Amino acid sequence: MQITQTNSDGLKRDFTIVVEAAEIDTKVTNKLTEVGAEVKLPGFRPGKVPLAILRQRFGKSVMGEVLEQTVNEASQQALDDNSLRPAQQPKIEITKFDEGQDLEFTIEVEIMPDFEPMDFSKLKLEKPVAEVEDGKVEEALTEIAGQQKNFVAISGNRKSKEGDALLIDFVGKVDGVAFDGGAAEGHQLELGSNSFIPGFEEQLIGTKAGDDVEVKVTFPENYGAENLAGKDAVFEVKVHEIREAADVEINDEFATKLGLENLDALKDAVRGQIEQQYNQLSRQSLKRNMLDAMAEAHDFDVPPGMKDSEFENIWKQFEQELEQSGQKLEDQDQSEEELREEYNGIAERRVRLGLLLAEVGRINNIEVSQDEVNQAMVAQARNYPGQEQMIFEMFQKRPEMQAQLRAPIFEDKVIDFIAELATVTEKKVSIDELMKDPDEEEAAKPKKKPAAKKDAAAEKGDAKKAAPKKAAAKKPVAKKPAAKKAAEKK
């Protein structure tokens, strides 16, 4: 086998590889011999089938398998011999091959840039933190109470209105035949809750207790039950009672209904949830500050193919948002050329940060365990009540979906590792300051050429870019909404 490097331009490497016909023939013969030891053909005992017959019967399929194996092994040898780390899957093209002739093919590969991460012990970061005020706890309790509506029967004989609850019996029929799951007795339905199919609740507004109502609806085309999707249905409804929402008193009894010991315990639980939310906001702000500092401290070339791929994702997202908002490219305050230049800068920064985080993880042996991935799969499955087992099994069977979960976990571990090395100073701020969108602050400043600086690139799994042999996971991209938000916002 002969390996010749034909190009060494920046991060691009090209090779031409020639594998002698004799080597290929030897591999084919060995493989046919393995096949002959197991195959059963009429008139021959296993292992006694002549090579000529094996070649005639299985030669083409074996040749294809041998060529694929040979190309993969030769390509890997070219990379190993030159100590190259590919940034993406190499492009391979067979340029010459006929049976009995030498195999010739080319490899085009982009390699990982050579760089050294900064000394993170010299990194100084600011982390805004906010205290949970009693007023926020009270607001949350009021909101919870509003969600726990207490309906009581009205004393008069007025008609129902939106916001009321009706105590009803109903039977649903399609073509005059009742269908499974379409009937109930003593069901409480809040009018305006949109808990029933479209058009159902509206037809019960204005009814009185004792009314018999015929509700006519059409099931949505995408309805979960295929036998009902798109079908016209008639529900025979009996209204027993009209109930109106009563104010819920926030006290110990209210807390016990929610599973807490008393009101103080409920307040503590609510405060803890708010603190978690504040902590997440603080972490996001710290992460953004960290990525900005890392972007400023590192300047190395990125693989062009990775940058181009990232740019295409960003530009596609931008075009989709324009279409959804009913705007056109010419409506923007920048020309297409300026926008493309800006987004290319964002794409390059994204890739650089992804490679940097991946390298930090690699050299510090930061890994994601299968247990951590399993926990993430369980968390995802819980988002689909009633379908948890199906969703979990789907993740188990699809490695690329597990990669989508693995990447952000890995990234968070790297971010935590860097934060432990850096000097992090907490700064007390109000919750309004903590929640403020930094891109809105930027937008309020005098207009100038965007520097494509603030991009939480790695927050959604960009670190995986440095692991090209694994399945690439899709992620949200930086975007420039039609509302003129900063392009760097995630």
C-alpha cells in the first residue's frame, strides 16, 4: 500500500492511496475461504466447496465488503501515520478500480487545530446573584392558589358563562354509534379551559342547570385516536349544575391539600423553587461571561467545513424566522452581504468555543457516564406522561438521540470544571437585573456594526464538534429575529 500526501494547506490535508491488486485479491480469497467453511451448497460438504465456485457465487458481495474494509483501514492508517485528528468525517473518493487492478482513492480531511487552552486559574469572572424577596414568595403563592380553583354551585338560575364549571354527563357518538372513551357521568368541565376538543366548551356557554344540549363537533385531523381523527361527532350532554370559582384562602388547609404539612412548609418549598430558578439564571450569566472571556483569550483557526456547516444552520434558521414573521431579507437594516459576514463571525466563534470546551474536557479526562445519560433519558421520558416507556426505549435504540443528551451534560461538566479553577466573584443584584436580557441592553445602545461577540455557543452542545466520530447532534442556533434582536442571542 502506498500513501502519498498531496496537500497540506492550513487545516486541510489530502492523500492519495494506492492498494496493490495482489493485496486485494489475497483479502478476497481469505474472505471466500471463511465463507466456504460455513456455506452449504448442494453436492458439497461444508468447507469443501471449490474456490472457483465460491468466487462465482459470492465474489461480488465479498469484493464490496473487502473494498469497504480496505478503504477504511487505509484511511485510518494515513491519519495514524501522520498523527492527525480529523475534525469531521473524511471525504473519500475512489478514483480508479477494476477487478484485477490496483485500487486508487483519495482522502480529503480537515484536522483539529493545534492550540493550548488558557490558564483558567487566571480567569476572573463575575456571577450576579439575587435574593428571594418575601414579596416574590407571596406572588407565587397567589399564582398557585389561582391554579387551584375551588368551584361552588351557584344559588340562582343564571346562565353559564366562560370561567364557570359545569357538572355534566355526556355521551359522544359518531354516525349514531357511541365510541370508547366518549362518555362520562358527573364530570366537572371548566368553560374556557380548552380541555375538550375545539368547539365543545363554546356550545355549553349560556346553558342552565337541567338543560339537555346536543353538541356537534369535528375531531381534529391530527387527533390521537385514528378512528376518530377528522370525524364529525355529536355529544349528548346533560347539565346538572353550574358552579363558579370561589377565592382560595392561602392557609394551612390549602397547604395540606397540596401535600405540605402547613403554610410555613409550603412557603419554604416555594422559596426553594424560586431560589433554584434564580440559581439557574445566575449560572447562565456566569456561563455567558465565561464564554466571552474564553473567546477573547483564544484565537486559532477553525476547520472551514465545520464553520461552513454551522453558518448554514444559522442562515437557515434566520430565513425560517423571516418567513414566519412575514418579513423579507430586504426589510432588514443590513444588506445580505453584511448579514452573511456577521453570521459567519458568529459561526466561527461558535465552532472555536465548541472545540475549546471539548479540548478542555479531553485533556482533563472529563467524561459522561452511561448512568448520567440514562438519567437524562428518564427525565426526557417524563415529559410524555403515559408514554414514558416508549420514549425511553426509543432513546435506547437510537445512539444519535443519546448523543444529543450526552453533549450538553459533557459541556456542563466542563463549564463546572473551569468555574472551579477560575476566580468567581458574586455580585448581588435585583431580580430584574438578573433576568435582564443582555442583548436588549446591547440593542438600546447607539447602533454600530455588530461584533458577533455575545454567543452562548456551547450552551447547547457545541462541545461535541471536537468529537467528529460520534453522531452530530442538532442544536438551536444563533439567530437574528425579524424584531431586530441581537444576532448573538440563543
